[in-house]
Amino acid sequence: MTDILVLGGGYTGVTAALRAARRTRRTGGRVTLVNASPRFTERLRLHRTAAGERLADHALTDVLAGGGVQFVLGRVAAIDPERHEVRLDPSPGHEARTLRYDKLVYALGTVTDVTVPGVAEHAYVYDDHTATVRLSRHLDTLTRGTVVVAGGGLTGVESATELAEARPHLHVVLLTRGRPGAMMGAGARAYLDRALQRLGVEVRAGVEITKVLPDGVELAGGELIHSDATLWTTGTRGLPQAAASGLAVDERGRIVVDAALRSVSHPDVYAVGDAAAITQSFGILHGTCQGGIPSALAAADSLAATLRGRRARPFRFGFFHQPVSLGRKDAVIQFTRPDDSPRRWYLTGRAAIAYKETVSDSPFTLFRLLKRGLVPVRAFGLTAGRS
Ligand SMILES: Cc1cc2nc3c(=O)[nH]c(=O)nc-3n(C[C@H](O)[C@H](O)[C@H](O)COP(=O)(O)OP(=O)(O)OC[C@H]3O[C@@H](n4cnc5c(N)ncnc54)[C@H](O)[C@@H]3O)c2cc1C
């Protein structure tokens, strides 16, 4: 038997585990997935949780059922890539334990970058479901007041519009260095600006936040903006466990991988999704499900190919779209070139809402197909490995 251990039960960990189980079942693969929570967190819908929506609960045991993957509940504390061991912290009802592996797939995602003073102590973040529910509960206690959303990237825009729509009694302020949705084309950006305006979101562009305080934020230059809740969406980093274990990481703590998605320092470790620094011809991929899921398929295929003594194919990926919800009643989809630069086309309104919902649901469809072995070897024309 070959013990394949997958760390992280998010979109990419589940994808890699189901794919690896299917692709190695005839070559003796035994796949185990470890996650800190028994729940499958739909990270790309967390802005809706923040706004107070009660989304479906998905147990990881259900998500993995019938896929040939064993689930272990536990928080990864440390990895010893020399001894091929992973140490898990004790969790409620579970003792600390050590798991051994032959091949490791690292899919622990990222955490919020808390370099700016006060973020760790005073800002709300999207690190996990519990942290997001904490924000939602706090907002429930406010009958009026101001919510500051820090960051004008797509997560910041989705959050500001969702919060403004769901909680119209609160004043939402979006603070951003550049323009909101700066990566989109002019038409989609203008549409997005109008949506922010319609929902009453106050946009302050061109600002730099230097400190988060218990009751506000401080800008470069000293201006104070009052806030009853500050949501921090600007920037993430890899978990400290990766660097601490001696795996080669980039300046953002993500595991540096080769074309077959193996750690450049420890080739028995594969890294996928947000946690990996994956180089393509146009640069290092930024964290999205869009790129993360294909990386997980490719890593599992690469691993399966290696176990069969074959050469893994290099991972190739090109972006296709930037889907952005603007509350529950509007959305805009920017179509892109493979390097994520905007094309001329974009979709708005009802068609965009339906498109965004389909995209957000698509991981569950993929999981079902993976269990049945129905995802082709060259899924999306991107994955490595051979049948
Ligand atoms: C509000 C929001 C909206 C987004 N919208 C989109 C979108 O529209 N399209 C898109 O492509 N992307 C979107 N993204 C980005 C997308 O969600 C991420 O790229 C994606 O979740 C990455 O998947 P992952 O599996 O690498 O990491 P994650 O989904 O973060 O999964 C990591 C898993 O590891 C587990 N874990 C973490 N630490 C430990 C530990 N120490 N021990 C054990 N388990 C641990 C976590 O519990 C989690 O299950 C959005 C993100 C946010 C926050």
C-alpha cells in the first residue's frame, strides 16, 4: 500500500483526495484526508455568511462518502518531511496523534496577512467559517453604525455589496488603495461602481490603512475613520506550518512547487490551491478556486503517474473569468485572457447571477463526478498524468 495523506478539506484538498483515490485504487493507494473542522467550508460563499445568510451545512464525511477516502478530524500542527510524518494537535474528543505518509498533498489554503498593526486584534477576517460567523453575530447586535471593509479586490467588493444589501441600516465604507475591482475591464468596472453607488456603499479609493483600532482605522496621514466592525480582506499568506517544516516557501509563505506540483525542496510533498506558489508563463497564480481545483486534479494525476513509474505532465492553466456577486440581486462576470487580464466581454444582471451561482455550485458537481470516475484524465485540457 502507498499512504497518501491530504492536508486540508477545502475545495482543493477534497478534489485532490477524491481524484487520487480513484487514480491509485489499482496501484494500492490508501488516501486519508485531514481537516481541522468536520465541516466542508464553502469559502467562496463566506461573504454571504458574513451578511447573515444561513447556508447549507456540508459534513466532510458526506462530501467524501463513497469516494474511497478516509477522513481524520485534526488540526495540523507540524510536518516532518524528512521522517514523512504529520503531527496533529489534540482536538475536542481527539488526542494528539502522528500520521505517517508516503506521499503528501498539502492543501491547507491561506490565512489573513496580519502584518498591519491591529488587524489580528481588532479586525474580522475570512479565515474560516467560525471567524465569519463571529462577524455576522456582531453585526446582529448593531442597530446602526459603520462597517469598514478594507480592500477593493473582488472579495472586498463582494463583501461590501452583500453587507450593504443585507443590512441597509448600516453604513458600509469600502477602503481601497486602487479602484474597486481594478483588475476588471472598463465596462465591468463601471457597472460595479454603479452597483456600489446604488447600494449606498461609500468608496474611499487611493487610501492606505496603517492601523486597525478597536473602534476604527487609521489612514496614512493620520485620518481616523470610525468603524463599529472592520472586515479585513486585503492579502493572505500561507500557514506558518509550511515554512516551519523546512519546505521551500515564497515570500508569502506558500509552498514553491515545480511543474508537476511537487515541492521543489521535498518532491514527496505536493502543494495545491491557495497554499502553493505555482508558476505559469504569465507569473505566479493568485489564489482562486478557478485555478486551485485544476491544480488539485493535476497534482493527484501527477502523483498517480509517479506511482506507476511514469513521467508527470507539466501543469498548465489559464484563467477564464472573474465572477463577482453584487449582493443577491446583481452580479458582473468579467471574461479574461489566460493571464487574467480582462477581455472586452462581460455579463451583467440576471444572466450574471445565474452564471455566478452555477460557478459556486460547480465544486459539488465535480466531487460527484470524481467519485464516479467521470472526470476525464485531461480535465479542462489542463491536468497532468496519464490513465
Ligand atoms: C469571500 C470570498 C469569495 C471568493 N470568491 C471566489 C470566486 O468567486 N471564485 C474563485 O475562484 N475563488 C473565490 N474565492 C477564493 C477561493 O475561495 C479560494 O481560492 C479557495 O477556497 C482555495 O481553496 P483551497 O482548498 O486551496 O483552500 P481553502 O478553501 O481555504 O481550504 C483550506 C482547508 O484547510 C483547512 N485547514 C486550515 N488550516 C488547517 C490546519 N492547521 N489543520 C487542518 N486543516 C486546516 C481548512 O479548514 C479548510 O478546510 C473567494 C474567497 C473568499 C474569501
